[in-house]
Amino acid sequence: MENGCRVLIPILVIQLLAVLCASSQDFDFFYFVQQWPGSYCDTRRSCCYPTTGKPDADFGIHGLWPNYDDGSYPSNCDSSTRFVASEISDLTSSLQKYWPTLACPTSNGLKFWSHEWLKHGTCAESVFDQHGYFEAALNLKKQVNLLQALENAGIKPDGRFYSVEKIKEAIKEATGFTPGIECNVDSSRNHQLYQVYLCVDTSGTNFIECPIASSSRCYGKIEFPSFGSHGREDFLDHEEL
Ligand code: 5GP
Ligand code: 5GP
């Protein structure tokens, strides 16, 4: 009996810890965040095109971010995990197209994807492994065509100014859900359409109405800049993982 307890108690303690650890990574919903490349690139910081060349003039994925209903969010939830590039080799060409990196110095994207997996993806390990996380984001991207939704409402990336409300309405019309809109400022200090936030349920597959509004930093009319020629291709300096 005493020997049985000696074995059983540590097992129970380990199981209890596993349950506690898993539930401490819980979250309420995901933000699925897409960025307009024109607005990333025309800022004072500028941008660098990936080693694979200038991305399409389309919204690209920034990330799939677990979030709490009170507006706070978990991050870097598993220090014991690593990003393993070979686990997503079947997704690489889709990621290059739909989740391109624009940060400098020029890179192939692995650094951006690794950052997003470690900072945000590890907080959804109760739902996804690394491959599942990127696959889910790509599937969400295929479900919404933001550029088409905006163009259907006459909102084009032509450097003109459009009302934030009209932008939200156009996306709601196409997706059924009200997005969050985030602005940044270009090198002439114009406020412009930078990121679009849509909310997704905890399975990572269905869009939902957002439990809370994301921070926005934009009001009234904002610029929708073209994706011009602000980027660089500083291949001399590129860093691979
Ligand atoms: P910023 O400070 O530029 O708004 O955000 C910097 C980074 O913090 C984002 O790229 C993202 O990784 C994280 N972040 C900012 N706001 C949110 C949020 O509302 N939810 C989550 N999950 N992450 C956020
Ligand atoms: P977050 O703001 O999500 O915490 O961090 C984004 C990180 O990914 C930053 O270190 C940023 O330099 C890097 N990054 C690489 N490519 C991109 C990109 O295309 N857009 C954004 N927003 N960040 C990128």
C-alpha cells in the first residue's frame, strides 16, 4: 500500500500540474489581423521586400492572436517550445504569398512566422500545434477577401481618403462581421488604413462578432494608400533562420 502511494501521488501531482498549466493558457477568442502592405511601407521606417520579391498588392496576414474578453492577452506561453521550420514546409509557398514579411532587413519570412508562433501561437497550444496554427490562419485568409470587399464599396488603394465607418460597413457587408480598423501614419503624418482585425472563435475556424473593440487610432477619414515603391530589396543584408 505504502509503495503504491509512493508511485501514485507523484503521478497525480504531475496530472494536476498538467491540467493547471493547460488551463492557464486559456483564452476567449482570436484576433485575426491583416496588414495593408502600402501602409507598412510608406512610413518613416519604410520596409524591405522578402527574398521572394515584392508581395502582391493585397492584405497580408499579420497574425492570429489569442485574446481575453477584457482586452488583455497572453503572450509567449511556452518557453519550452521552438519554432521548427521543417514542420510547415508544405505551407511555405502559401505563407510566402499570404503572410509575407515586410520588416527590414530582408528575410524569407521564417523570422516573422517564428515570432508569431512563439509570441501568440504558443498561447493556443490547447487548440493547435505549430502546423495547425499556420494552416488555420491560411484557411481564415481564404475565407475573406478584404480588398475585394472594399473595392465592391468603391474603396480603393488609390491614395484617397475614405471614412472609417464606410470601411467598416464594406467589410461587414462582405463578411457579416464588424472589423476593428487600426491606423498608422505615413511619412507626411497622414493617418491611414494599416490593419484590419476580425474576431474568430476559440476553435480558430469561425468568424464571430468581436467581444470587444480593438484599439484603433483612427477617426473620420483616413487614407488608403497604394502599395507603391517605398520598399527596398536589401538582399546583401538578408538574415535567414
Ligand atoms: P502595438 O503596440 O503596435 O499595437 O502592438 C504590438 C504587438 O503587440 C502586436 O503586433 C501584437 O503582437 C501585440 N498586440 C497588440 N495589441 C494586441 C491585442 O489587442 N491582442 C493581442 N493578442 N496582441 C496584441
Ligand atoms: P508584433 O508586433 O506582432 O509583436 O511583432 C511583429 C514582429 O515581427 C516585429 O519584430 C517585426 O519587426 C516583425 N515583422 C516581420 N515582418 C513583419 C511584417 O510584415 N509586419 C509586421 N507588423 N511585423 C513584422
